[in-house]
Amino acid sequence: MILIFEKIKKRSDKAGLPPGTLIFMGERKVEDEKITIIDYNKEKFQMTDIKLIEKELNIFEDSIIRWINVDGLGQINNIERLGKQFQLHPLLLEDVVDPHQRSKIENFEKQLFIILKMLRWDKEEKKVMTEQISMVLGPHYVITFREFESDLFIPIIERIRQSKGQVRLMGADYLIYVLLDIIIDNYFVILEKIGKRLDEIEEQLVENPRTETLQTIHHLKREIITLRKLIWPSRNVVNGLQRENLYIHNTTQIYLRDSYDNILSIIDTFENYRDVISSMVDIYLSSISNKMNEIMKILTIISTIFIPLSFLAGFYGMNFLYMPELKSPIAYPVLIIIMISISIVMLFFFRRKGWI
């Protein structure tokens, strides 16, 4: 509820401003922002890191594929300069600096604009972190915008540097596919983490269900629902790329079909996880009920054993003057033996019936 309030509060800062006004609306600002420029083709690879845009980045050879990656969205001046150089629509840039956008694909006059949600596992906090990645596809260039720097794109950069695979033989549309593919691969990593947590919770439910376990189930259920809402629009994004003929070539369409199948598999898995986590509440209630029944059974057995013993103790505890047993010197030990014998016989009977 607090996160929703903060989101609405940040959006309220733009009330009354013209459409396309750039205001960074994220929660995490990057102190050391940078821009990475990667130029490559079949024979060439060059990578440069800069802090400020001081030259025209839209001027390069037609045989070169240029990938511009922006880490950090706080430097509005750099984003505005990129927008002017590549003639990016103001509404496109407005969505870039707002990391609360829904995953989508939009076809502008000269570019294809894509927004996807990146999921990654935070080992320190042991939870799923989300990040918005915006991508612009042009004739011979790709521009990516990220909230902060991470190691997500390092494997892709190394593949380009070492000329592994087909990325240096294909166009900018294939680079978009490679970026999309690594984002989807990280979805599978998150699914694996959630699957392990579900297995751990299931073991706790069977062995020792506790109130903390129920709280963990509710927390994980909310997390699964949230992640499903974030991933579901990615299906429309991949489907839209498959239908795009102007920017996506036929050679890349084949790979996008595989990505579409993967995203469907991920969504189906999240649906299964949601059903599993819902059934865990029933398992918890059943486990607690069974545990309570076991406790009540033990208490009932103990009470049943003491009923005849209490009767004998009460009967001979009455102050009658002429009880014949009271005159016998062995009355007391005989009564004790009878009471012990009754307890042993009842325990044997309960054990034979399978009640204990």
C-alpha cells in the first residue's frame, strides 16, 4: 500500500505539465551514471564509455550496428540530447524516465519502442527485484535505457566482442531478440528460485506447520501474483514483434517464435505456482487440524484411563466405618495393584485397536 501511494505521489508531480515533459519518477537514482556505445559488424568491434553526450551519436557508417546503453535515468539532459539526435518522440522519452510503465510495444514513425520488466534475484535480501528496461530499435541502431547498472548485458557484450553466435552477422533487430532472450532467461531463474521456496514451505507444512509458515505462504502468494502481472504483458510484446515486418526481418522471426513459446511456458508455470500456493493454505489448515486431533486423542486416552482409577479412589475414599476391605492389612497394596492392572489392560486394548 505504501509503494502504491509513493507511485501516485510521484505521478502527481507531473500534474499540469505539458505531455512529453521529462521528469525522472524512479525511486533509485544512480550516482555514477554512464553511457556505453558499442559499434560492431562482421569485422569490427569497438566499445566506449562516456558520461555526457558531447558529439553526434547518430552519425556512423551504414555497415555498423550501433548499440547505445544508458545506465541511470537521472541525467535528463543526456536523454534529451539522445532524443534530439535520433528524433525520438517526446512521449517515448517520457515513458523511458518513468520506470512504472507496463510492458508494451509501440510503433513510432521512425523507431520501434519496447518496454520490458527485468526480474533478478537479490542474494542479500533474498527476494525478487524488478527493473524496467526500455529499448528503441532503429534501422541500424539499438538504444537501451536502464534504471541502474547491472551485469545483465555483460554476457551479450562478451558474445559480441568474441564474435560468438550470429549477433555480429545479423542486424539490429537480432540484437533486440538477444536482449529479449536474456530477459526471458532470467524469468526462468526466478521460477527456479520460487519453486525451491515452494518445496521448502511444503516440507514445513508436512513436518511442523507453524503460524510463521502461514505468513510466509501469504507473502509468497502476493509475490507470485505481482510477478505474474509484470510478466503477462511480455506475451503481447513478443507477439507484437512477431507481427512487425518493417523492423524485424524474416531471419529473426524464427527466433522470436521460440521466445514466444518460452514466455507462454513461463506464464503457465506461474499459473501452476499460484494454484499450488493456494492449495498450501488448505494443507496448512488440514495439518493444524490433524495435529489438534492427535493432541485431543492423547488427552482422551489419558482421561479414559483415569476414569476407573478415579472411581476406585473415590469409592474407597468414602468415610464408611464398616468397609470390610479397610480391616485387611493388605487392602492398600491390593488396591494399588488393581489400579495398575486396569491401566495396563486399557493401554493394551488401545494399542490393539490402533488408537495409540
